[in-house]
Amino acid sequence: MAFIDSTVVNVALPVLQANFRATVVDVQWVVESYGLFLSALILAGGALGDILGRRFMFLIGVFLFAAASAWCGFSSSIRELIGARSIQGIGAALLVPGSLAIISASFDQGSRGRAIGTWSGFTTITSATGPVLGGWLIEHASWHWVFFINVPMAVGVIVITLWHVPESRSALAKHIDWLGALTASAGLGGVVYGLIESQTRGWSDPLVLGSLVASMACLAGFVWAEAKVSSPMVPLKLFQSRVFAGANLLTLCLYAALGIFFFLIPLNLIQVRHYSATATGAAVLPMILLMFFLSRWSGGLVSRYGARTPLIVGPFVAGLGFALFAVPGTTGSYWKTFFPAFVVLGLGMAVSVAPLTTVVMSSVDEDHAGTASGVNNAVARVAGVLAIAIFGVLMVTVFTSRLNHGLQSSGIPTGLSRQVQANAIQLAGLELPSGLDPTTANIVKVQIANAFVSGFRLIMLLCAALAIASGIIALKTIRANSQG
């Protein structure tokens, strides 16, 4: 539920934007509110499970997630939906680490690796199938069912958990790092708020400046707290391992690229290329199928060549995939435009994911393997949250500039041009002023689409640069003979 929900909502964004007459800032918050609480609290959620019982906290997380999902489905305004998504993120922060901890406690040393591998594989696949499921639900039911579908799933999960899953706790007494959780949440929240709201309020707004300054102080406080508390949420000593630090920096770059990609591609396909929601979800299938069928083969690359080579080659191939997404314009068939790009990106990610997991788990001693995995999961989540906030600002800036230039060069009257640009924050979902003649309306629509594609191309090239940077990081930090 949690991993599907992290991507299933993306396909619904254009529908939500149209339904609620929302801006791109609003739909950014729909995604960011969930990711923000999940990434900031996921390690604290794991610690709570160790102390109070993993099954107990897992069940609490599932119940909270399901209740918030129902609230999302019944939301009557974009603000209400954002609030419900925040609660969803808190529920996910309890159930995601709980699920992995239950698996680790339920299998012996010999079979634990395969069990965790299965867990990792299914989380990857479910994240990727989210757009397909979301598209089908939106087209054949409504956007509400993107959230309602979680409720019967949660009931099934709760019944199975109560029936089959034993309770377990950590043998070592631990304290929950509430100071770390608080400073991390405030720091990330401040950065995201400042970046996103700058698009409507402007950089000089006191709330924007204040949130950015306060976030820097909170993040500095987080680092200080993790160095001082007895049971830190993120043990800084783990980063003394060059391999572990490199693997997490690689994760930050690669998953930042993926985060903004999965935010923008549905907007491109639905609002610019006029795909249906189902077709948009299906467009991602080549990437999903490659990651699914090549995951076992990719895992075998580590034992055969070590982790270093796949972690250099995979991100470079993914970088080529991102660059291919910068090629298409506003027309052309799927098979000649996006299909090759999805295939190359899927191949690059298939080569990268399993070796990256292996590196993280084996770069620290066995006692810290679970914490290392949790930190890496949190880094991947934070990467997506920050990328959507940072690149979202750039996307709006480029779109506004290109739209202004396009409208002027097309001879659109100044008054009409200003009226259109006043709503540029809606990106390709921008509604045209009423009363336009068909010829003028078509010209404006073309310029809106061209402006979106200009911004999209720049972001895809930056995603390619991030992926290539990931490969270079692997080259510099992962040992040549490393199995991890």
C-alpha cells in the first residue's frame, strides 16, 4: 500500500488539478506532504517498533494509513487532501520499517537475505505499478478510488497479520530519538515550504525567507543532535565508511532524478500529449517489466562482477534514458518518442537497484545492517521530496519565460498575454480565458504546450546529469572487488 501510494497519486495529479482548479504548487503539496512525513519519520517508526513491538506498530501504521486513505478519498478541497496525505505519510512511516523488521525477525540467517530480497523486489515493482493502477482507476472509476482502494487492502493486511505474524521486539533496550525526528521534520519541512511557496509568494516574502533560514538551523541542529544523543536516528559513524557514504550519495542523486521524473511525466502525457489516464499508466509498463524480469539477473551481476561495475554502468544507462526523454516535442507516436526512453531507463534502473541494496547492507557490520538499510530508504525518500521542490521551482520559471516569449512572438495582444501568464503557475493545466475565438485559442494552447516541453526537456537533461553523477560517485567510492 505504502509503496504503491508513493507513485499511484502522480497519475491523478492532472485530474486533481482540474477538479480542484489547483495550481502546480497545490499538486506539489499533494505529493510532498506524504513524502515529507514518510522520509522524516521512517527511522523513528522503526525504533518505535523495536521498543513497543514490531507487529503492534505495523498494525497501527496500517490502520492509520487506511483511515487517512479514506479521508483522502472523501476530501472536498485540495487543502483537505493535503492534510490527509500528511497523515498517510505518518502511517507509512510506521508500517514500512515495521514490515522489514518483521521479516528480519522471522527468518534465520540463511534465508533472511532471500526474504529481504523478495521484499525489496516487491517494493520496487509496486512502486512502478502505481501509475498503471492509478490510471485504470481514474478512467474506469474516479480519482477517489486511487485512495479508497487502500481500505479493503488494509483490512486484508490486518487480518493476515493478526493471524500469521508473531510479535517481536529488539533484545537491546533503545530510546527513541525524538529530538532527531523533530529537527529532521522541521528542517525538511522548512526547505520544502520555502522552495514551493516561493513560486507564488516570491523569494522576498518573509514566510519564504523565514522558513528557509529556520530550516537551515533545524538541519544543523539535527546533525548536532545525532552526534550527541545515545541512540541516534541516523548514526553518523556509519558515514565513516567510504562505501556507505558513497552509496547514499549515489542514492540521493539517482532517486532525486526519479522523483521529479515521476512527478512531471504524467503531466506531460496527459496535459500536453492528451493521453488518457490508463494510457499514461500503461506507458510506464516497459520500464516496470524490465525491472521485474531483470531483477534476479541484476542480483547475479554482483556475485559475478562485484557491485562497482553495475553501479557505474547502470546509472550511466539510466542517464541516457533520461536524456532520451528530452528529445520528443509535442507530437509523435508513443513508440517512436517515449517507448525507447522508457526501455533504456528501465534497463539502467534494473542494473542499479539490486547492487545498490547489496552495497548498503554489506558496507557496515551485521549489527548495523538494519539501520543502514533504513537510512538508505530515508535518503531515497528525501531525494524525491527535495527534487520535486527544487526542480518544481525551475520548471515554473522556465515555463513562464518560454510562454511569455511564445505569446509575444505569436502576436497575441498584450492584455490577453498578461491574462494567460497570470495563471502560469498551473503549467500545462492552465485554463484559457473565456470568449477566445478558435484560432487564437489554438495558438495559445500550442504555446502552452511548447513552454511545458521546454521546461520538461531542461529537467530531463538535469536528471541525466544526476544519473551520470551517480555513476561517477560509484567509480570513486565503491571498491573494485566489492560485493557491497
